[in-house]
Amino acid sequence: MSTPRIKRLREAATGYAFLSPWLVGFLVFGLYPIGMSLYYSVSRYDVLRVPQYIGLENYTTLLFDDPYFGISIWNTLVYTALRIPLAVGGSLVLAILANQALKGIKIFRTIFFLPSIITGVVLSVIWLWMFNPQFGLVNTALGWVGLPGPLWLQSTEWSKPGLALMGLWSIGGARMIVFLAALQGIPEQLYEAVDIDGGGAWARFKHVTLPMLSPVIFLWTVLEVIFSLQVFTEAYVMTKGGPLNSTLFYNLYLYFKAFDDYEMGYASAMAWILLVITLVITLFQFQLGKKWVHYTGEG
Amino acid sequence: MTGVLGSIFRKAGLVLVIAIVVAAIVWDPGRQDWPDDGKTHIRYWYIVAAEDQIPFTVRRFNEAQDTVVVHATPIPWQEHEKKILTAVLSGDPPDVVSQFVPVVRWASRMALRPIDDLIAETGFDMDTFFPALVEEVTWMDRTFALPANTASYAFFYNRAMLAEAGLNPDRPPQSWNEVREYSKVITRYDDRGRMLVAGFLPPFSGGHAGILGNLSIAALQSWQLGANYMSEDGTVVNMDSPEVLRAVEWTKDYYRDYDFQTVQAFIGGLGTGEQHGFLTGKLAMVVLDMSFLDLIRRYRPDMDFGVVETPSFEGFPTASMAGSWWLGIPRGASNPRAAWDFMRFATRADIQLEELAARDDDLFPANRLAAVDSSFLVSPEIEVFVRQMEFAHSPIVVPLAHGVFWREFYNALERSIYGQQSPETAFAQAERQVQESLNRSTDYDEYVREHMAFMEE
């Protein structure tokens, strides 16, 4: 073997050796579980015993025989549709407010950010009290303006909007920071051009701010849809899927099948279906994004 | 020079990477080296909520003999079952575990070693335990665990609230229909129509666990009426029998006495643990297990309350439910015999009574001899709970579809109470779901038996 060839092989071996911690981690904790999950999705498997291959039975049962599959999909999609405008829109509005050149604005930004560092379970317990239909803060506040407070988590109609409303809690978090950074990156001359054309605040927002922020809005919409499709903690802690399965979200049902019933094969099939749903929605968003997302530098 | 240094760094890096990979493969963080003292050392995993102290039975066992040493490891409450099952799956489980999840949930998945050979070898008498508890630790005619502690359910009532409503606190309700009448008298509202105090609220949703009581009144009533949810051979589920439907109709009818939205708003404000409605004086009557006596002692020591047998329908006997903390030997445990010695020691009547005396809470001993001992029967309330054990049903109704059964039961109950479906339709649908799940589990079980020989060990 020629010397350069040996040298190249040695270099490659060294490279792979340095890569190996990540590579081994990915293969063992990433690719292998993903592959096994695919195999389990066509099996009966309860973790402790040998899997039994059953072909596509888990998928056909899910799609055609399981009454909770459709319910959980519907609940998750409705929750996603309710939450996205609140979460992304709320963060955008807050970022615009936090972008004002006011005295002490940095303190306000910190205050806005603080709620987002609270973990999901703690947040859920706090909101459980806030949603107390008789004496909770939300209904008390509604009472001040003469509005009758709903039953929130006790109601089949209000449970999903209630959980979606919780998304407002974290609007001052990472989303606001990224929006703020994007806002501050908008060139001032674009606003000056609007001013020269005689445009007002609305024109500045519509023709400069919004188009310039559209890539960030798009990014967060895609990410938030993916996060929302995986909603779990709030429902697990606050409602356990009730009342009347109105908050039985897809991941909560998946959890019940996996860890209450130990039907890991069935739960794996559910996970793969969720992946396909997420993929389809994301691709659709990308298609839609071509029509409204404006990237600077494009012709 | 740079080339030489670079070569040294590359080689050193390569050696380091290989060392890390090899170490990751061969390192066994779970391996423990016991002292070479000629004794058998075993690992015992038990669940803890907050206190992290060596269990009384472990200390006592280690003092009482010198051939086996038990090393106790506390497992935090959060996701405890998954942690222990992961150890079983890894092939390096503890020698003995303490758990309270349904035994059959583990036994049917071959996570536990059958102990019939150890029982026979040592002449151990399983009749020392309450029959409902023996039923709970038995699966496919094999015994998989020893019951350690248990709980039974009884009817708690707030005497002061009964008296305040003009009812005789010395005569608590005797039947479900009397409960309904008492409740109407006790329930109070504020001037805006909000419910302030409720007499009795039978749970109608799985989400009511811990808030209105940990067992379903409808299921309890159906047992009182004689419902049998499974066929004799354990293959056919029956959830829409006349007994079940009568019980569900009772709850449905019960809520006609109240504005349902007002009740829901009231329930939304109830809490669990020290915030439980019975402790905060918002609920006058509840069916709860014996551990609630501790909560009352801790948070409302001044409460004037009574405990009696759960009411029934006129002409039908009372009923209760038994849950159990148990000790079992996981599959693959390396010292089953030593583990067994510890298990039978920990469930001995005298040891259970000693443990009781050493603790400040009321543990209900699973050993019948301990449960009828005068040192345990220190109050009329505890006597009621012991009597209720004779009428206890195991919560394991459909062993191979335990989780599905209870979820479907509550779903069907909820659909019935909300009026989304008639009880007949709701429970027929639930029955279909549970039966399908049972069929799938049975089919899988048969397949596993052909491919794993564990049960024959």
C-alpha cells in the first residue's frame, strides 16, 4: 500500500475516532431506538417480554377501531390552532413593546422574561388555581369587568381554550428575545423610506416590520406547531385528559398506552403516525411560507 | 516541532477516545462489592416520598440474624415503577422490592419470580393474609408476592357538619338513599348561588381521584349489588350488567338534585392531600381509605368525625376495596432464597406490630393476626376498617387489561353522567374496548409462553 494511502486511512481513522463519542451516542441512543421503535410499531411489546410481530395491526386498529385516536388528534389540532396565534402573536406584540426606547426598558424585558423560566409542572399547578371556577384569579378578573367566568378545566368547551391560554405565560421568553433581536436588525433607512413616502405607523409596520420579521415569524410558527402537537404536561398534571376526553391530547393518550397499559408496540405506532402528521403539516407550512415569507437578499 | 506536537496530540487524543469508549462499554455503575464476610448480601428497593431512612423491617431483620444482610435503597416516588422495571429489564434487578402497583401488572409481564417453591419449601402459610390480598398477589394460580400492608375503605362523615345541618351526628346514613337525603340537607350555597359546602359527591370522572375519593362509588355499588365483571374462566368481560347499570343510574339520578354546572365549579375548587375537601370542611361525607386517618390527625386533629361501614342499597351487604403494598422478588434476582427470608420476616405478625409501634402513622398490616391484635385495634375507626376487609374486593378486575378497564369504566361513567350517552350504550362501548384489549393481551400472552419459559422456573 502506498504511503499517501496509508496516511489518508490513518487520518480518516483518527477523524472517526474523534467523532466516535458522538457517533456511538447517536447510534446507541438515537438511531437504534428509532429503528427499534419502528420495529415495535409492527409488534406487540410490553417492554419486559419478547415482541410479537403482528404486521400493520397496530396501525389499522388505531386508524379504524380506536375511538380515542380521532378524539386525541382533533383535540391536539384544535389546541394547536388556538395556541399558535396566542403564543407567536403575543410574543411579537411584547417584542414590539420591549423594543421601544423607554427609560428602564431593560428592566421590563427582564420582568417579561422571568415567567418563562418556570417549569411546566409548577406552571400547571399555578394555573390550576388560577382557573378555579369559583374563586380563581381569572374568573375574579372577568367578574371585575362584568363577564361571567366559565368553568374552564371543568368544562368540555373551555378546557382546550384554557390550556391554550396558558401559552400567554411564556410569551416573554425565547420567542420575544428572538423577535426583539430581529426587530433591532431592521435597517433604519427602510423606515425612513416609508416616512419619505408619507406613511404612518401602520404603514411602517405593514410594509417594513412585518415583511422583515416574516422569516422569524415563520420559524416560530413551524417550531410552535411542532411543540404544540406534542402537548402533554399541562393535560397530564391538570386534567388527565378530562372532562369527557376534551383534553385527551395525542401525546397524553400515547403516554397512557405506553406507560399505563405497557402497550409499547401500539404507542410506537402512535409515535410514527404523529411523526407523519407533523411532517405533513410542516411541509404544508413550507409551501405556504413561499407566499408570505420575505427573505432579504432575494430578488 | 509543530508536526511532532500535532502527532503527539493526535495519538494522545486517539488513546483517550478509545479509553472512553472501552470504559463506557465495560463500566458497570450498578455493580456493588459487598464485604467478604461470609454473609449473603441482598439489595432491597423501596419507595420513598420525602423521608430517606432505612425501613424498620430492614433494621430489625439485620439485627435479628447474622447470615443475610439487607441493603436498602430508597427509590424516589416519581416514576418509581419505570425505574424498577428498567432494572429488571437490564438483567441486574434488586433481590427484593416493595411496591403497591397491581402485582398482576408485573407478574403477567414476567417481571416477578413465582414464589410457590419457596412457600412450599418453608411451609409458609398464605392464610395468614386477608383473602382479598392473597387474590391480589396470585396470577395464573401462582403466587408472586407477599402482601405487606393494605388499605380498606369506609365511610367518613363530619359529625359537626351533620349537627349543623340539623341531622343527628350519632346516626350517620345507613343506605345510599339516606346518603342522598342527608346530602341535600347539608349542602349550602352563598347568595350568588355558589356551592359552599356539599354533603356527598360521588365521583364521576377519573380526574376525581384523590379529590372525591380514590375509588369509584359506582363500582363499589355494583359490587354491593353482586356485579361480576368477568366470566368464570376469565375470558369474557361484562361491564353492562343490570347491577352495573343500576349503580350508574343511581349516580346519574343523584346529580339531578343539583345544578350540574354549580357542582362542577365546586369540584374545580377542591384539592388533594391537606387541601382535601373533607379536611377543609367543604365535603361532609366521603368514602376513603384508612390512611386518611393520618391526614386528619396531622392537619385537622380537632375534627369531630366518625367512620362507619360504607352504606349500601337496602337489603344488600356493604363492600370495600383492598389495595396492597407487597414484597416481591424480581425476575433475575440473584439471591431469591435470602430475599424470601427477608420477605417472610417482614410480614410476620409480631414484626408488623413492632413496626406499627415504631411509626407515627397508621399502617394497616396485611397479616390478619396483626390486624386483629389489640395493639392495632386502638380506635373504633380502625375496627371498622378491619371489618371492611371481610367485604373487600380486589381492584384487579381484568388482570390482563387492568389500566384499560378502569380508564374505560370512568370514561363510560363520565359519558353517562354528562348525558352524552345512555349508561347502556356507554358501558357496552366500554365493554367492547376492554374485551378487545383483553383479547390482544391474551393472544400476546400465549405467544410469549411459547417463546419464554420463565413461568416454569
